[in-house]
Amino acid sequence: MFDPVTLKLNVDPLILSALREDISSEDVSTNSVMPEAKAGKVDLIAKEDGIICGLQVFERVFKLLDEDTKVVFYVKDGDKVTKGLLMGEVYGDIRTLLCGERTALNYLQRMSGIATYTNQVASLLEGCKTKLLDTRKTTPNNRIFEKYSVRIGSGNNHRYNLSDGVLLKDNHIGAAGGVKEAVAMAKAYAPFVRKIEIEVETLDMVRDAVEAGADIIMLDNMDHATLEEAMKIIDGRAEVEVSGNVTRENIAKLTDIGVDFISSGALTHSAPILDISLKNLHPVD
């Protein structure tokens, strides 16, 4: 759940932007059939099995439209839900319920889909020390929601943005002139409290990264035999992350290598939504 400060400073502006995208002047359809205020209720129903995530954001959509809207949940973020389950009820002005429906569901479906997919991938790492990480491959202006969803799905967050940590990738190395040069420049520039991570693609680059004193070495797009050889070279002198097209279908093949982290952009860029619906809208006294 987002704390009050994060909610007001970082979450509310994004939700309001999404609402403005959907309602540029008025909701013509709603105003056509509901010209006056009328109290109503609508049910929040799961249409498939999964992990629910984003209930606070779902509620906030309606609250920003009308503070008098009331949402009652029968589940909480992280709960497993099943097809047909009544997860909550929304009470308020019918015009508000209709105006906010799509935006609220878009957030809830997307966030629940990421949590569900992440949970499926994380379950494949049970029993080994390796932690599952997300990446910055997120939907623009939705990173705060998507990375939260990864945590709810039992994954872990990598750095949040470019200001959050040092990660030297192939083009940084190219700009610096080599692995050793890139690490040395980062050590000279970055605050001493920052760990320095570098992405490598060959065993020679692994050796350079170890010699340069990188804190974390990311082994990118290596086959299994090369990964094993890289681990021998590193020999505990740095933390190790594996990356490169990691998905639910292939992550189990990496569990025997003994790396500290596996990162997967698929957690956020390829997770399908979880089908959720608002149904049975009707007036109440």
C-alpha cells in the first residue's frame, strides 16, 4: 500500500492525468442517461484466477472524482482470487461510478496481471537463494504502479530509475572505452554509498569487471556453460545478476547456477492483464 505522502505527491497526479485522458470535457454517455445525481452500487468481480493488486489505486480513482464514494473490499492486495469471486462493492453517485469505471479497472487489471505473472515466475525459484528482480522496462508514467505490483507478486525491485543506482551497460562501457575504465570512472564520480553494477557479455569482460572491483556483475545473455564459467571466475568477489530474455518458460534452467539475482523485463512488459469486471450497477436508496 502507498503511504499518504507518496499517494498525494506521486500517485494522485498520475491517476488524475489518466482521468483527464478519458474525460477531456465530459462523459457524454453518462450525462445522457443520468442527468441528475443518484445513489448507486456496483460489484467488483474477478473473472479469472490470479493475484489481486492495486485495490488502493482502484479506490483512489473514484475518491478523486467524488470524495463521498465508498468502496468496501472483501480481499486485500496479494490475495489469491478465483473466477466469479465478489471482491468488493462500490457505492456512490452513479455518474461517478460510470465515469471512473474504465480508468479504475485499467489500473486494477494491469497491476493484478503483473502481480499474478510475477508470482508464477517467483514460484519457480522456490528453494534456491536467487532473488527475482524487475527492470526499468515499464510502461511510461506507470512505473510506480508496476514495480509495486512486482513486490505484491513476491518479486523484488531493481533500481527505480536512473538516479537510484549505478548500472553500467554496454553503451556506457563503449562511451568510457572499456569495462575497467567505466568502473573506475563510476567509482570516482558516484557517491561512496552507491554500489557499482556493470553488465558484461563475455568471459573477458567478466575478468575485467572482477579486476576493476565492481560490486555487482550482470551476466547478460550468456548460455548455461558460459554462466557456469563466469561464476568460477567471479568466485564470490562480487554479487552476480543474470539477465537477458528471462521468462516464465525458461527461468527454471537458471536455478542451479547459484547467482544472487535474476532480472526479468517480462515481469512488467509482457504480463497479461487479469480479467476483472464491475457488474450489476443499480440504484440504491
